[in-house]
Amino acid sequence: MKKLKVAIICHFSHASVRKELDLHHVSYSDFGLWMLNIINSLKTRDDIELHVISPHYGLRKSVQTFVSEGVSYYFYRPWFYGLVGRIEYWLEYYKNCLCTPSYFLRKQYVKKFIREIKPDIVNLVGAENLDYSITALDIKDIPIILHCQTVYANPERKKNTGVVLKSRWNTELKLFQHIKYKACSGQMYYDLIKGYNLESIIFPRKWPVSKFPKIPDVPKKYDFAYFAGGFNQSKGFNNAIEAVAIVAKKHPELKFLGIGDWDDQNKVYKARIKELGIEDNVIIHPRFPQHIDMLRYVKQARFALLPFKMDVVSGAMMEALRLGLPVVAFRTSGTPALNKKRETVLISDIDDNEALAANMIRLYEDAELAAKLQENGAQYIKEVDEKNAHNVEEMIEQYRAVIAHYHNGTPITQTLLDNLE
């Protein structure tokens, strides 16, 4: 069988690729690790020729390419380094000014990569990021499938996050019109996408999952751990500290670990922590350069507090369950499904801090409940892994179906399509 030439446009960083890059000497952290799972699964295939295109901050050169373990990587600098780049970023994201020099350079870099690769299919992963996703608007005469990480253009976003960037919203909607083939998870995302483009052909998103690393047990130093890329309203950090304050009134010895980076509301959050009198209860740790080190550190907690608002089921929640941590979370469009067969996580309504705190107290005080949730979490993970065992094969089937439909109008079999309609 002829190898399928796949070009993935995405955004990620990992120590394994950073060692190949000529970067300015500043701190970097792993992120977008679902991409590493996809790459690791596809690179071992005899029927796939894999090319990965991604921006990377801190590159000394505008473009850097290399081949590693059979994968061709194409990294480019999304912004000029230093003050000029920060100004460009502010103009594009916050002023919706898509006319900076870096904006045009990004588009040119990706156009050049695609011309060189001549892929059979382009897989865009994520539609809301101006650093890379907007470049797909220039791709013509090649089938594209968009793997949605989220749907940014969600009417609930303003209420749940406090801010909506017009630049992200508009870019995503343009891509929803430009790209016919999409893959997503969950009924909410499906309905939103169909609402914006009724002609969309939507597949269930089938991302491969790599084997989770074995993290040894360690002595417990913290009661609840919160971990995310950043402390913000979308990830419910404001709710977490309010709930911690409520629990600390009953249990003043409570220790809450927060791992992530401060956003532009850091002064507000720090002031609120001080105002609530929980400075001794809240321990903040910045993001770790390597994700595996973060997982080891989180293992020092007894439970996970992850009141995320915009995720269907967050990757952090799945990692917490894999680490054996009982989870307290908000009710999103996806979290109730975790309790369909058995109680796996403790859920409360979004922004109900009293109920969030009540679930924390239940866990804190009831060792039998904590043990049962841990057992149920392990069972849920086992079922998920069994269900996802063939994801890579299904994802490649989707690629081939998109190519055949795009070029020849070959009908896509119903078994490949999302059955949520």
C-alpha cells in the first residue's frame, strides 16, 4: 500500500524536540502533549509518512527543520523575539489587527512547507490559535481535516472565562467555513460546529493515547492539587481559591497545591488569597519544564481539585484519575458521563463555590468515599483505554475516507462518522 503523506499543523513543545532546536536561553515547558501521543503512534506506522509543522517560541532562527525517528519536523518562529514580538502579539490577539509582519511571515512559512511536502492530507489540530491555525486558510486544493481541541466560539465563554478575544473567535469561524471535514469530542462541540456550518462532515475525534508513565507513590504533603497551564477563570482558579477558603474555616490545616503560570489577573488572585486569609493554605508552584516532573509532584497530593469550565472532560482530570487521585470538578457537558456507570468524580454546578467546597470536605473527611472513588476511577480508566485501543487505526481510516471523498466523492461510511446527529 502506498504510504499516506500526512502533514500535521499544530502547536506543541516537548523536551525531546527542544533538544534539537536552537533556542534562546529562557525557560520552556512541555505543552500540547496530546500531539506527542499522535506523533508517537503515527511514526511507527509503515503506511504513514509523517510531517509535523509547529510554531515554537524562542527560536534563534526564523525556521528550523530536522528529521527525528522518521518524522520530518518544521518549526518556525511565530513572533519576532523580544519587545517587537510582544507588541505584535498584543496587536493581533487583543486588537484583532492581523497586519503585523509576523502574521504574514507565518503564513509564508507554512505555505512553503506545504509546497515542499506535497501532502495527501493536512491535519490541523486546533482552530483558535493565531500562531498557527490561521495559516490553514491559505491551503487550497488539498484535503484538510480539522481536529477541534475546543470550540472557542462558544456563547458560554464570556460567562465562564470573563474574556473573549475577537481575534480567536473570528479566526475559528473562518476555519469552520474553510474546512469541510472536522473531528470533535462531545455533543456540545458537535452542535456548535453544525450551528456555524451545517455542511460540516464531523467525525468522532480519535486521538491515540500513549501508555501512561508509572509514577511511584510518595509521601503526601498536600491535600488538594490543581494543575493547569495557567491560573485563570476558564480553569476555575478563582473558584478553587474561594472553595479552599470555605474548607479552611473548618480545616485550617488544609494544604492546596496550585501548579501553573499566572495570567494577567495574577495581582487580583494574589490579593484575593491574602484577603481570604489563606496564604498559609495555598502553595503555588510554577509550571515544570518537563511534564513528567509535574506528574511526580502532583502525586504528593491526596486529591485533585479541577473546577475547569470550558472542557468537555479535561486532560488534567484524566491524568489525575490515572495517578489515582479522587477528583472534585464542575459539571460540564462531559463530566456527568464519568458517573454514568458508577460515581467516579464529585461534581457540582459551575460557579457554585459552596457546593464545590462541600465536595472537598466530603473527600477530606470520608476515607471510605475517597477509596471508593479511587477504585472507580481506576475502573473508568481501564474502560477508556479498552475503548481507545484502536484509535490510531480509526484516525487513519478517517484520513483515507476524507481523501477519497474530497477527490472522488466516495461516500463516507456511517460507521466512521459521528453518530450524534
